[in-house]
Amino acid sequence: MIKISHLKKAYPNVTPLKDVNVEIHKGAVISIIGPSGTGKSTLIRCINMLETPTAGEIWVDGECITDKKCNINKIRQKMGMVFQSFNLFHHMTIIENIMAAPMDLLGKSKQEAYEKGMELLRTVGLADKALNYPDELSGGQKQRVAIARALAMEPEIILLDEPTSALDPTMVGEVQAVIKDLAKKGLTLMIVTHEMRFAREIANRVFYMDEGGVYEDGTPEQIFDNPQKEKTIRFIKHLKVFETIITSKDFDFIGFNTALEEFGRKNQVAQRAILRSQAVFEELGVQIILPQLADEFKLSVALEYSQDEEALTMVLKYDGAPFDIKTSDNVLSLKLAQNASQSIEYAQCEGEGFTNLVTVKIK
Ligand SMILES: Nc1ncnc2c1ncn2[C@@H]1O[C@H](COP(=O)(O)OP(=O)(O)OP(=O)(O)O)[C@@H](O)[C@H]1O
Ligand SMILES: [Mg+2]
């Protein structure tokens, strides 16, 4: 139903979408999650051409909507959009808000638009508010009206951008319930949300956005229970991360240790765990890995802290030939590192310019 290929959107200072490639089938309910600024809103705004993509193509029902010859207004009628701020017309009553577009754009008679509008208001539980003005409604009620208004255009696809984030917490549930009903009716939905429980419950597919695109794509179970990629894992498990890349053998070792201590203080990591992670880095990073690396090298050090599990993990990635630290002659350093950790694992890795990966669970 929607096919996106090599979609890119660049602004003068940032390029939130670098290369997005996804296919969305009819009836799919997709939650779009990810850190702030990763292009979630930009993606759904591109899908109904509120933003003009810099490059790439978007196809909707076999029509290339990024093509200049495409009649975008016709395509937009297939797509309803619901925003964080409800964007209702304040000078019109609720029912007039819902009737306006079907009469103007679909050529419906007043009677037809009214009947359909009332039916939709009933489905969102607001028939008794038909003659009120938007300012007389609560936030949750306004958002339900905005959803009814989108539905009045009989769209096949509904795009929702953080539909509940501007609401008082007591009203989130009523709006989410309305959206869940839509999902059951077989409409194709794409919902950007920061509410993870909702994202999981409603969707049959989840896009985790990061690094300029859909970074990981899977079922809710895959993304929430068993994410595979580094950034997804960090996001889902709320990991606090300290990360640095070392490219010189005479890097500032003392400064590095100070930065680790600061990270520990800021995130309330037990002090002894930080001391152990410093010891692990000194033995594995400085004594074993650095001497093996070429003059020009790249060594990434990340310390990930899970507040939920009070677990601290160090991830070392480095380039060059495959080198398993456990085969090092430096038995003493290896032993010292093992004493400070629960487990040390080595693997070869691909991507981002690194070839070796060491994961250490700090004691
Ligand atoms: N019209 C614009 N002009 C310039 N930059 C923009 C514009 N719209 C968005 N951006 C930038 O593009 C990046 C992605 O923005 P976007 O709104 O898509 O993020 P998001 O994932 O929806 O974030 P959030 O979760 O905070 O809503 C941000 O760095 C933002 O500042
Ligand atoms: Mg956004």
C-alpha cells in the first residue's frame, strides 16, 4: 500500500532522514518510536507530502506521490492526519468542524455530511458535544473530535503524530481507546508515540527510528522483548551510556577516568562498579588492546548502565585484524580484568568500521 524507497529529507542544518526504505501493507498498524529528533515527525509529514522529500520515492497504492505530476490533493484524501495539537477550527461547532472537508472536498451534501459526522461523533463518544465549540471541550475530547474529523474523509490511512502527548494524563486513556478501535477496524495506521506500553499494545509492527532512518523494524515482541541492534537495546532498556572514541595511543587517560567517575556520579552507579570498570579498561584497553593496534586506529569505549537492573556493561570495539583478547600473552592483565568482571566475551563484528567487539559485564 505504501512503499518508501531511498527517502531522504535534508534541512539546512540537519538531515533527519538519510535513507528510508520500507513497505507498509494494507491494514498494518505501525508504532513509530525513537529518541527525540530522529525524524519520526519528518517521516510521517513526508508520507502525506506536508514536507517535500529531498530525494527518494514514496508510492501510495501504485502511484508515485513524490512525482511532480502527481495530484497530491487526491492522494491526501486517502490519508487522515492527526497532530499533537488538535488544529480544530475555533469559530465552528464540533459538527461543523467534521462536516467541512467532506462537503468541500468530497462534494457531499450537507445532510450526508451531517449524518456521517454524527455517526463518527457517536463512535468517539461525543455525540452530545456536536453543537459545542472546541474551546468548550477538554483536551482529550478535542483530540477525539480531531480523529472523527480525519475519519470523515473516509481515509484508508491515518497518520498520527503523538496524538496524546499534549493531553492531561487523565485523558490519555480515552484517546488511546479510540485509536485502538480504529486499529481493529482494519485501517492502516502509523502512530508516532513516546508511550511505549501503548506503542506495544496497539501495533503489529514497530519502527525504531535512529541514525537517519528506520534503524530496526519488527513485531512488538521483537522490538520490545528482544531488540537486536545496539541503539534499539539502549533505548528500550533505558540504558545510560558513556561513550568515547580513542584514536591516539597517548590519549588523556586521567581525563578518561575522571569522565567515567562523573558519569557514575550522575547516574548513581555504585562507586566500586566504576572502579572496576576503570580497572577493566586499564587491563583490556590499555594493556592488551592498544599495543595490538596499528598507528592509525579507532577504539570505541562505551559504558552502559541499566538503572532497572543495576548492571554495568563495558563494550570495547576496535578496528584492524581480528584479535581475540583471550589469546593475549598478557596473562596477568587478562586475569586482573577477569577478577573485576562477571563475564568477558569476544566476537568479530561488522559495520561502523570496527572489526572486533569485546563485551564485559562488570561485577
Ligand atoms: N522545518 C524544519 N526546518 C529545519 N529543521 C527541521 C525542521 N523540521 C524538523 N527539523 C529538524 O529535523 C530533525 C528531526 O525532527 P523531527 O521533528 O522529525 O524529530 P522527531 O523524531 O519527531 O522528534 P520528537 O520526538 O522530539 O518529536 C530535528 O533535528 C529537527 O530540529
Ligand atoms: Mg516529532
